[in-house]
Amino acid sequence: MPSIQPCPSTRPAGQKAGSGDVQAGTRAGPFPYAAPLGWMGRASSMEGPQSSTRFSLVLLLPLLLPLLGPVWHVTAQRCPQICICDNSRRRVTCRHQNLTEVPDMIPELTQRLDLQGNMLKVIPPAAFQALPHLMHLDLRHCQVEQVAEGAFRGLGRLLLLNLAANRLTTLPQEALDGLGSLRRLELEGNLLEELRPGTFQALGALATLNLAHNALVYLPAMVFQGLLRTRWLQLSHNALSVLAPEALAGLPALRRLSLHHNELQALPGPALSQVRGLARLELGHNPLTYTGEEDGLALPGLRELRLERGALQALDARAFVHCPRLHTLDLRGNQLDTLPPLQGLRRLRRLRLQGNPLWCGCQARPLLGWLARARVRADGACRGPRRLRGEALDALRPFHLRCPGGGPEEEAEELAAARARGPTQAPTGEDWAARPCPRTCVCVSESRHSGCEGRGLRAVPVGFPNNTQLLDLRRNRFPVVPRGSFPGLGQLVSLHLQHCGIAELEAGALAGLGHLIYLYLSDNQLSGLSAAALQGAPHLGYLYLEHNRFLQVPWAALRALPRLFSLHLQHNAVTHLAPGDLAGAQALRWLYLSGNHISHVSPGALGPAQELEKVYLDRNQLQEVPTEALEGLPALLELQLSGNLLRTLQDGAFLPVAESLQHLFLNGSGLEQISPAAFSGLGPRLQSLHLQNNQLSALPALPSLTRLELIDLSGNPFRCDCQLLPLHRWLTGLNLQVGATCAAPPGAQGQRVKAATAVFEACPDWAARKAKQMPAPRPSARRTPIRGRQRESDKPHRHSLLDPVGLIPALATTTPFLLGSGGQKCNVQCRGANG
């Protein structure tokens, strides 16, 4: 017997069902049955005098079922020939059929659809709109290269979407719209190189997001905005080297974060500390060499921290002092020969140190004493001195660590010799055997990382394993990097030359580095850089030149880097940007010029880099917004102008980038006045506006900024008088915390502008506005429904497959059911199957 589906509730998301809510009916076979008779009786009892009439009409429904039965039977039985349809479980499987598009004729009530192993390549808009009941959708191994905006609209019940093992390089911002119930999203094993803020903003119910095994190199600020319920974020096996300080903001429910197998050279403490509720953090297999309190890691709820198999050579005693609940710390497989007692970890119970070259000499006594007092269970074995080699750390006591007869000096010499020899484990792989590690360096075969940090080297050493991917030469001293300094390192990906006193890179210095992507030359003495010096590294994508002596952008060098993605020139002495400075940087996306002396940006200076998404000009000497210089930047998402000397914003200051700009930073810029049309055109896209710590006493209302997710007005001396009334009204309508407070008059000082109603009630416009907002008198509440029903009954009703003779509308007007097949929402009084 065919069934009738109850009308879906229009209750807001998250509201619990009450005693009077429509309850879900029982289901049998491929279609849902109507709700039990007891439910209909309860619903009728709630509706007063009309209940008996409606109940009688419900009893007439069986008379219609013979007419509708054949149609529903066909719907249940249809199935694409190349698929397997299990109607009893509502599952359809179409695996490995070389499909190039989603097949037709899939039963409408299907809940699980498996399309893995096909050749879809493109998911077009509304590709699954005929399947509104889908809960699980599997699109693995489908060679998907593009997901169109709105591809999944109509799938409001979908819980699992699996797009793993495809060929996606990017996701449009609205590609995932319509998935408000999604709990798990699998994007593992694609080719994603970047994520844009807003991509996941429609996924408010998502619990697990898997982005492992992609090609991500950077996480921008607010990229995960909207993921309010996400508990596990998987970002392992990417190429992440930089996380913006607010990259992880907007993840209040996150408990587990997987960042292992990336290229993080420093602990991204500010970014990680945004996730205050994090309980498990996985950072293993990253080229971290040092961790200290200055890294800024503050996670009060963290219980497990994994830093295994990296390149750690030193750990500060206060590195985790702001993680008081830490229970398990995994440091296996690093290069730690000593470890201080770790402060602030009163709840630490497990310390994993296996695979470190631990030196159990006199200097290890504080560690053993701390482990005993704190009752921390530690594993690991001693590498030396010779008499304790191989001894388990947890079997030793402080009195075992007596100094040898020659005194502490002899033991120190033995330790220095052991450090010079490098790790005791034998290198693996043919290349490692063919090219042994230089004597003063450490080469880790498993991670393919080699390091000679702080060894007092006067020249770049040679003889590294051929398959080295990361080379760390920081804090040495070689003023010149000569030609051919890195022979045999054709697989090198990341090269670290910070704090080496480098004043010159000779022509051909990087010859042979065809796979180099990251070049770190920060904190040196460079004032220029030639194209010839960078030839040999055509794939270089990230160039770090902070804290050098550049007076201008090294435009000649950029011509040798056709794939440059990110240029870092913070804290140099650049005074202006001229046309042609970026002429060779057509692929540039991120430009960082913070902390220079820039007072002028010429029109056309930025134009050649038309793909620019982020421009950082903060902490310079600009006295006005470089509006003309922003022409020709159609992709600009983020503009940083904070810390300049702007004072005023003129009309149309950001019009050239109004169609794309999402994040605007003007904080700490001495702003005293903002014209009413300063932000004109920014409404459609702008998501965050930073105006804090300026000198604004007044600000016009900004009703055109309709998509704001963040606006910061704190630290401004607002004068709360009638001139500020439009701003007060606008802020009252925003569901955001803005931080604006009154500095004057004295009676309002300290009050929030948004809440200072008493201050503005005295304004002449207050009463007039209130009068306009008063609602018009309503007709009698008892007569309105009757008139509505009379008008509705007079309307002609469309026929449909489920109502071929137009018999349903008369019942539907008084019956709380949905008789159509499309799953449309309707109120307690339905208006027909398709009305």
C-alpha cells in the first residue's frame, strides 16, 4: 500500500521537538508511511473547533490511493540499467561504469548513492537536485577536476560527502552551498593548492573535515570561518609552511588537529592558540628544529601533543608552560641529546623520547630528578657516555649519572664528538649511502632533512645526501654565497639561509636547484638581488627577504621567477613602489611590504601582478589610500593598511577593488574622519573591517556592508551625541560584537555605543523613527485564516504526476501532509502537492 509523507516541520534548525510538533512517520519499503492515527489525533486536538473536520477529511485519503498507487510503484521500481538499486535500503550503486555524468532515473527517495570510480570530471550546478533525500554521496576516484557553484544545492539532508582521490585544484566559494546538514566532508588526495575564506561557511553542522594529502602551502586568515561544530580537522601530508595568525579562528568546537607531514619550520603558536578547546595536536614529521615559549603556544585544554620524527635539536624548559593540562608529549625520533625539566606541566604523565640521541651525563640529572618528582613515565635510551650506552632512561636514577674521572670537561668533549658524528642510526637508501653527511651536520634519512644550524661555518658545506629535501644552514657566517654552492641537490625543496650575514648571492649560486620552492634569506645584509643569482631555481614559489637592507623591490630578480607565489619584503628600507617593480611577477599572489618606509605607491606599480590576492602595506608612511594603484587587481581579497598615517578616508577610496575585497585592515592608522562614501562599492563581498585604535569620534552608518562577519571599532573616542544616532541604529541591527564605546559626553563615558539607548532617546529623530516602525493594525486573528482559506480554495490547482485528476488540493488545504514527491516544505495547512 503506498504511503503519504508527513509535512516537514518548519521549526528552525536546532530547536527540539515539542509535544505539539509534527513527528516523523514510520517507514516501510521504499516510501514513508503516514504518521500513525494517534499522531493525527494529537494534531487535531491542538487545532480547536476545526479538528473534527480535518480528521474526517484525513479518513478520505484511502479513497485516493488506488489512483496514486501505479505512479508511486513506477517511482520505486525505476533504476538505471548500469546501476544496482536496493529499494528496501534506498541504496544505489553505479561503481566503475565510466560514467561522464550523473545518471538519470535514480529513484528519488535514494538515501545512499555510490558513484566511485567513474569519469565525471565536472560536477555541474544542481547535479543532484532530483535526489533530495540523499544522506551519503560517494564520488571517490571520479577524476573530478571542477565542482561548480551550487553543485550540491538541494541536498539539505546529506550527511557524508566523499570527494577523495580526485583532481581538484580549487573549490569555488559557493561550491558547497546547500549542505547545511553535512557532518563529514572527505577531500583527501586531491591537488588543492589553496583554500579561500568562505569556502566552508555554509557547513555549520560539519564535524569532520579531511584535507590530507593535498598540495596546500599556506592557510589564510579566517579560512575555516563557519565551521562552528567541527571537531576534527585533518591537514596532514600537505606542504604547509605558513599559517596566518587567524588561520584557525572560527573553530570553537575543534578538539583534534592533524598537521603532521608538512613543512612547518617553526611552531605556529599564534595560529594554534586560536583553538582554545583543542585536546589533541599532531605536528610530527615537520622540520621543526627548536621550540620555546616565544613560539606563543597557549592551549589550556591540550592533553596530547605529538612532535615525533621532526628535526628538534633543542627544547626550552617553558616551551609548553601555557598548556597546563598536557598529559602526553611525544618527542620520538628527533635530535634531542638533552632535555630540561619542563615547567608548568603538572598533569604530564607520559613523555616519549625513543629514537633521540640522549646524552645521560651530568647535565641529565635535573631531567631525571624532575621525572621522578613529577611521576612522569618516560621511555628512550642513552646514546652516551660509553658506560651507559643503551641503558633505558626510566631505569636510571640521578646518582647513576656520575661524572667520569677526568671531570666534566672530559664528558663535554665526548658529547661534542658525538654531536659531530651525527645520529647513530645508519642512513638508508642508495642516495644516502652514496653521499654521506658532512662532518659538522646532521642528516636524517627518514625525513630527508639535513641541518648545520649554528655550527660557526664560514662556507656552505658540501656532501649532503642527493635526495635531501630540506637543508637548514641558519645562524652560520658566510657573507657570500658563491656560484654552484649546492651541487647534487636537485631534489631540494626548502633552503634556509637566515641569520648568515649574507651580503651577496653570486650569479649561479642556486644552479641545479630545479625543485626548490622555498628560499629563506631573512635577517641578512642583502641590499640587492640579481636575476642571475636566482637562475637555476625556476620553480621558486616563496621568497623570504625580511629584515635585510633593500631600498627598493628587487624587480630584476623577479623576472627570473615566473612562478613566484609569495614575496616577503617586510622590515626593509623600501621607500616607494614604482611602475615596473612587479613587471616580472605575473603569478604573484601575496605581497608583504610591512614595516618599510613607503610613502608613495605610484599608479600602475601593482598592476602587472593581476593575480594578487593579498597586499600588506601596514606600518609604512602612507598618508592616503593608494586608490589609483589598486586599479587592475580584480582578485584582491585582503588589503593591510594599518599603522600608517592616513587621518582621513575620501569617497570611493576602495572602488577599484570593491568587487573582490573581503578583508580590510585600517586599524591604528590615525583616522580622524571617514567620509560617508569611503566604503562605497564594498557591500557585496567585504567580510571583515578593522577600524580599531584610531581617533574616530564619529562614523557614518554603513548599511551597504551586508556580508560583514567581523567589524572592530574598539579603541576609538566616539562622541555619543545625535550625530552618532545613525551609527547606533545600524549597530543595533548587527548581530556582531563591535567593541565601540562612548568617550563623551561624560555621562555616557564607557557605555557601548550599541547599547547606549538612553543617550540617543533625546535626539529629535528618535521619536519620528519609532513612529515609522510602529506596525499597522492587524485584522482579527480569528477571521484571517478563514479568509485565507476561502481565497485559496477558489484558486485553480496544477495537476501533477501524483495528482493526475486534481483531486488532492481539496484535502490538502485542511490536512497537515505533504502529498507531492519533491519534499517541499509546507506549513501545518498545506496548499496542494505543488502549490
